[in-house]
Amino acid sequence: MRKVRAPRRLRTRILFLQLGIVLGVVVLVSAVVMSVEVERVERTAFDRTQSVARELADLPVIQAGMASVDPTAVIAPVAELSTAVSGVYYITVADMDGIRVAHLDPNLIGLPVSSEHELVRQGESFLGVEEGPLGLTLRAKEPIYYAGEVVGTVSVGILQSTVRANLTSVVWGFAPWILLAAAIGTVGAGLASRLVYRIYGVAPEQIGGLLQANEAVLYSIDEGVLGVDPEGTLTLINKEAQRLLGLSPQEVGKPASEVLEESVARLLESADPSAEGVQTVLAGERVLIATRREAQLGARSYGRTLTLKDRTELENNLRELRGQKSLTDTLRAQAHEFTNRLHLVSGLLSLGEVEEAHDHIKRYTGMAGPGTDRLVDDPMMAALCNAQLAVAREAGVEFWVDENSKTGADWRSDEDAVTVAANLLTNAIEAAGDGGKVVFRINANSAGVRIAVGDSGPGIPSEEFSHLVELGYSSKRGPGQPLHARGIGLTLVDRIITRRGGQLKAGSSELGGASIVAAWPLQVSSGAPRTDYESAGNEDG
């Protein structure tokens, strides 16, 4: 089998990257320095030639010499001396006809100049690079005045090759420093590569694999995971958390208080020690089980994590299972009670107490109160009422369906209707307690649904009406009980009603306790009058 060659180690790649950056910066800086230095050297050369040309043009001996009979005899010695003293390469003086009267090469005296002097003879100055008999030169040309008139020109130049030679010497002057900087950068890159070889006991080449593995785990588990830093900024939202909370990956980096629902954000920010336990929160219409933990490494805190698990479906299954269990237990108890009563009736009859046996049978058959059969035509709602009846009997509560309940033949309950009814009935049975009473009424048709539940419990004080639908608020929450342990049902009902465009009202019941009414239209329409669904199916009163 052919052996696959392993990729170059990450450490070596990091070292080469660092070296490339260091050397690239050194080369870039060197190029900038060279450019600046070239400009500086050339400007210095131009300044020198222009300064010498102007000084010569202003010398009285030069000016008078140009007006003399033999200008060369007067000016040539001065030009030769100035060339030696100033350090320029040549000085050329020409008359108004462009004939040289002084030049570095005596053989060229008396010959025309090789460059253009016309503009200079008109009184203008010149500064630039031109080709001459001696090669490319950096030149400065100035007019010579005598008695207020231009009588000649002076040209001063420095060979460009001389300027470049000077530049080369400058470069060689700072080249060692460039090489030293490159050497220091190379050594530093090597040391840095060694120093970061281990980060918390992990080699750099392993970091990528660990990151990918962690990402795969976080995004594959069926629990939502949120992470916030100490400042409360979201640092992690895995795929399940995005689904449960309706978030997107773009929310990472934003403050948690601006992105998350209030209940979830409050749990993350809470300083209450009980918040570290398992909590129940509501996100939209989802019941979630949340577990918050501090993210610490040693003594240093890196923020907090929150794991979320969807309990909505599980809660529905558990609620149904509890109803079935309660129904089974109730039937078992009723069977036992029925056997005892049959023995009692048999005994009364054997003693000839027929009237007493008849009265006992009447009392037994009438104590259950009105039933639920045939008052609710919808199968799911009827099943829910029967299950709640079993729960109520077990709790010692008398439960019945109001005789004015009515559901249209074309109406069938959906998940929202069952959820609303189940939560309202559960709360009412708990509030009524042993010996209490609960009445349930449903009216539904093609216009909408109206569910009303009344109980004989302690009722709801008027000052608590506005708090009923607040998450975590419950009159049943005991001291020291976590904030999110109760108070989910009515909040969930309110969110369903709000989504369906309906209303949730609380008041006093004819039984002496609280009355909760939930109503919503089948079709959400901002223009539909509320009475269309608030009185749904209420034709019979």
C-alpha cells in the first residue's frame, strides 16, 4: 500500500509564515528608505548646483568679464577655481551666442554649448537632468546680468553617476542594520514558534482538530447549548439552541439581553445560587428545561453556559400519562367502592329493608354530579374532560361540564385548544382542593373558540390580575422554591391566545372562586370584531 506523505507540521508552517512577515516588512521598509534616500541625495545635488550657479552669476568679476574684450582670460581661471572648491563636476560659462568662454575641457572653449540655453538667455532659470558631452548630469543654469542686461549664462552640473555612487555608499552604510533587523526577526520568529508549541498542553497542530471535534460535538447533540462571556455577550449558540430559541448564527457577538427572551436572559444573569439548579423556562410556546453552569478554568471565569432541552412534547405525554393513570386508579377505587356498596345493598335487602336499600342506591347514583357525556361532541375535548374528571375525583373535587357547552359539527379541537383547556382545568382543580367544585364550559364553531373554567377556590385578588401571565408568577410557589418552578401554565396559555389573536380574561366565578375565560378566532383577522369569536357557539345562552 502506498504511504501517504504527511502534511508539513503546523509548527514549521507557522515559522515560515513568521519569517515571511518579518522579511517582507524588512524589504518594504528598506524600499521606502531607499526611495526617500534617493530623493534626498538628488535634491542635495540639485541644491548644490543651483547654489553654485547663482553665486557665480552674481560675482562682479564674472559679470565684468563677460563685458570685457577677452572674457575667457578673465572668467576661465575663476570657473576652474570654483569647480575645485565647490565639489561640482563642471562649470560652463557661455556668451549670448551660446559660445563657451569657460569649460572643464579647454578644448571645448570657443565651441557652442551642447544643450539649450535660449530660455536662460531670456532671464529664466533651469534645474534638471540633461545629456552632455560628459554624460547625464544634474544641471542648474542661471543668467548673468551686467548693467541690467543679460550678457551670458552659467551652467553648473554634477554627473548622475557620481550621485548614484554616493547613494550606493549610503546604502552600504545602513545595509548592516537591515541585515541585523532581519536576523533578529528570524531568531525571534523561531523562539516564538517554540514558545507557542504548547498551549495549555496542546500542540498547535492539534488545535485545529480539537476545534473541529468540539464543534462537531456541540452541533450534533440534541440539547441546546448557549455560552456568554463575563460581559454578557453571546459567544456560542449551537444548532439545537438556534432551533429552540428561534435564533440565527449571526446573533453570536450580540448582548444576550437584546437577543434572548426575558426569562432566558434573566436566568443567565441571575446571581441567585438557586439558578445553578435545573430550571423550567418558557421560550415562545416551548417549555424548556434549563441548566446553567459557570464556565471556569482554574480560578478564572470565562462566563456561563446554559443547556436547554425541549420538554413540551414530554410534558404533553406526561400529562396524558398522568390522566390515564388517574383514570385507572379511579376506576380501581370505584370498582372496590362499588363492590362494598353492592354488599351493603345485598345486606339491606336480606334484612327486608327495601326502602332503605332504594334510598342508598339513589344517594350513590346522584353523588357524582352532572357528567361529561354528550355535552362535548369533539372526541379529543371529550377525552380530555373524562381524564380531568378522573383527576378531579381523585382530588376530591366535583367536576362537571356546563350544560350550555356546545361545539359545532364542523369544528374539531386542535393542539392549541387542548393545551389551553388542559392548563386551565389543571389550575382550577388545584385551586379548588378537596371538597371544591370546578365547572368547564366550551363553545366553538366556525367563528372561533371560547373556553371558560370556574372554581370554588380562594379566587384571585384584583391586584394580582395583571401578574397572572408573568413567567414564574404563581400563587402556589412556596418560600425558597426556584423562580421558574411554577407559573408556566397561564403564561403558555397567554402566548397561545396572543398568537391566535384572542383574549384571556380573569374574574370571579359563580362558585365563589376564580373564573378564567380564553377566546380566540379560528381565522386571525385584524378587522374581525371580537364578539364574533367571544360568543362562539353561544347561541343557546
